[in-house]
Amino acid sequence: MALIRTELTAAGREEARRLLAVYRKGGREPAVEEEVIADVTRLGKTPRSRPRLAGTTDHNPPILLFDTDVEPDSGH
């Protein structure tokens, strides 16, 4: 399994907390996942599964960290 980590900047701490709660409950945020998949594709990788929220940073605004399983031979 090859993972690639991408980062998205949250609109604020409340959004980051809300997204963490959604993903911890097994939910998903399609608009955010589409943005992550677009980033992975821009890097020349082919996603094999939907992105997983790995965590956030303490930056202001917070940065959301997503891990996406990608095809091992895709991209450079």
C-alpha cells in the first residue's frame, strides 16, 4: 500500500474540529474529499480509495492532514 499525504487549510478551528468529529464517527465530507483527490491527481498519482483524515496541525488556521492510498506505480 502506497500512501500520499496531502494538506488542506481549514477555514478555522471550528471547521477543523467539526471535520475531525465527522471523520471519527465514520462520516465523510464529499467536497473536501474531492479537493484532496484533485490534489493527489495533480501530483500524478491515481487514488485507490477515499482519503482518510489523519489529523490536524496547531497552525492558525489549522491544516488538515489527509492520507490517500494510491496505485504504487502511478506518477513519478
